[in-house]
Amino acid sequence: MDTKILKQLLESIDVLSIVGDVDKTIVDVTCDSRTVKEGSLFVAVRGVSVDAHQFLPQVAQDGAAAVVCEQLPSAPSEHVTYVLVKDSNIALAHLASAWYDYPSSQLKLVGVTGTNGKTTIATLLYELANLMGFKAGLLSTVRNIVDKRVEPAKQTTPDHLTLNRLLHEMVQAGCEYAFMEVSSHACVQHRVDGLKFAGGIFTNLTRDHLDYHGTVDNYIKAKKMFFDSLGSDAFAVINIDDKVGPVMVQNTKAKKYTYSLLTLADFKCRMIEDRLDGTLLNINGTNVDVLFTGRFNAYNLTSVYAAALLLGWDKEQVLVKMSQLVPVAGRFQTMRSPRGYIAIVDYAHTPDALINVLDAALEVMNGRGTLITVCGCGGNRDSGKRPIMAREAALRSGRLILTSDNPRFEDPDAILRDMEAGLPADRLSTTLTITDRRQAIKTACSLAQPGDVVLVAGKGHEDYQEVKGVKHHFDDREEIMKIFETEK
């Protein structure tokens, strides 16, 4: 980016007071004290584990031209301009947008929020835009894409500066649209403040991230913040079949629309035929054959259709291109074994997501064959969902294998004991506990007979397993394909 004058940048934020010269030239904006250089504007953010205000003396020594902070240092430097604000996080969001020339206002940006389906919907909208002949960008859990250039994703919603940098690069690349996941963490941490959205989509809300938010009510409020921030020229599309849907848009200024599989809605979908290799849907009276399976994917695709039409895309062309869309990696990804059984890899890591994929598999199997499920729960996350997930998996599976997911800093066996506590007594005989994930997947495949389905849930697209804070390469899909090779 070119340099900017501090006074111009400060026009984007609410300032309580200023100590020093505002006509300085700023060479970059950062919230990482380690990257401060001569002429930097440093924003001191109070993080979960670190308060950056403690670094104010150091950034002054390193040449910072200005500092945005909530509290002035006890010994201010005469060479630094101090800008006092009420909330540094909010200020950082607006400064990031201003630094990158307000890129979201130069794109049609659509945000997707909810517990499940965010990655699939955002990715499919990006893919659909490409098929329609538009240039677009994507910000997702799996990857960030600027037109066609892929950048690995480190978190669901990037930090304020990375987010605006990527949007700016999309503008430079000639993108007309951008689609992004909006996480509850991002809402609470004000990472999407200062962005202009053309629309927002709400998928559903179930128990998740309670280790961070504390209560389901706080989780709901975090998601609702996104819709509260939408402007009157934006659209808000909600899943009316989810009881939290109407709550999301109670206070939004955006124009409200609904989608449903169960009741009257602006965008109504019916599942006519469901197969392991696809589904015949009827959306608003028109049939479309898609390469996706399960009720949850019918919801995802209906929201994609809704957003596409609300963006002004041609209805007939949208339906044609939807039939060409392919499933997102690790989201109900099916693979056929040489021995005649089907393996499915899915990211499901919440009770509701796991129930959805289990029910989708059972619906397609229609009483034929046995469903063998492999699943675990992550460490250092909401432990309350562990017995719930084990119970729901046991009730829906012919055989269940509990195994390690990403234990992080927890003891994998302790996590499995938490899961075992939720098992119904009559399902103990059909459940195995195998800590080693590779061995668990091998065991499931060895138990499978022709016509059976092996569901490996929890990691989906992830290509690592995190143990004691260290990420080791591990990909469920690779493990399954290795097993298939031995079966030929």
C-alpha cells in the first residue's frame, strides 16, 4: 500500500483524545508489535491472552509514528502520536478498511454465518460465480481465494488486516463478488466491523464454541451481531426451519428473506429423490439434479440459490450451473471401495452436524447394509458435547468406533472416556474404542461388507492431527485411499 496521512486514517474511527501531531506520514498499520518499523501505526489490542498495551514502550523505541490505544502509557514518548479510543478492536477494523481503501465497498460481499454449512455455502457461491462467468473471491475455513489464486486459511474469518488485505487484492484482481464465512469469534472480536456487506445468510444454530462464548445465549448474540450490522441496502436470508432464524433478523435493517424445506418461504425446496451420488431437488417449482446428498445439503443449496437470485443472477442459468457444482472437500465426500462398500468423509464435529450426516447416510441406505461410524472429539474445546455426540452416533450406527480427533493438549484417552459416558447401555456391545485414528479407520473398513457405509467424521478437509500442540500430517481421505489400494 502507498503511505497515508494519519489525520486521514483517523477520520474512520471514533477518537476520544489525541496527544501529538496528526499530520504524520504512516507507512503501515499493524497490531503485531514484532512488525513495527519506522513510520508504523500500531494498534494496541487487548487480546484473550495478551494485552498489547504492555508493548507501547517497545514500539516507541522501534520507530512507531503513532499508536492507537485504550490507555496512555505512564511515560509517553515525545516522538509518538497517541490516539485514545474506547475500543481498540473496533478501531482496528475501521483503520484496516481505511488503509486498504475500503475494499468491501468496491465488491458485492456476502457473509455466511451459523453453526453448520458456512464453508459449503460460501465455497459453492464462489464456484457458482465462476461458472456464471464472474470473477470472485472466497474467504473460508478451508482456503482463501483471490480470483483463482489460493492462499491457505489459518482461521475461519481472518484478522482485521488480513481480511481487508485479501479483499483489496480481490478488487485489484477485478473481482466483482466476494463470499466469506463469518464466525461467531469474528463478530465478538469486531473483525468484520467496517465492512460493507451486500447480503448475509444464516444457516442454523446448534451447540458449539461454548468453551469461548460460555452459554448458548451468548453464542446466539454473537451471530446476531452480524445481521444487526447489515445496511438497509443489503439482504438477509435466514433458514426459517431453524427456531433461531427469526431471532437473527429481529433488529436488522436489511431486507429479509426466508428459505425452507418444511414450510412456506421465499425460497422453498423439496427433496424428490436422494441418492449417494446426488439428489433431485425442486426449488420454487423447478427441478434441479445436484451432485450432493442429504437434507443438510438441500438446505445449503437452497440458500445458495436464494443468494444468487438476490444478487441479480439469471434464474435459469443459476439452475443449470447448480447442477454442475461438486461437493466441497471433506463435506460428505464419498469414495467407493473395490470391495463394494462406500466410505464417507465429513467434517461433522458438533452434535447437530454429526446427526445430519448420519441421518443423510441412513436415508440413502434405506435399510440396506450397515452404517459403521468412526468419530472422536477435539481436545481443549467444549467437553459437554462429547457424551452427546457418542450417544447420537451409537443410536444411529450399526457399529461405532470412538477414536482420537485433534486431542491438542488433552489426554486422548480422557476425551474418549468423556464420550463413552454418553453411550446407551444397549449399544456398548456394538461400540469399540480405538485411540489410534489410523487403526480405527482400518478396523472400520475391515468390518465393512459389500453394501455397507463407513462414515469417518470430525476432520473432513483437515490434513493434520494436533497432538500436544504439534500438528502431524494426517488426512482421513488419504488413509481410506491407502486401504482401498490394498483391497484391489
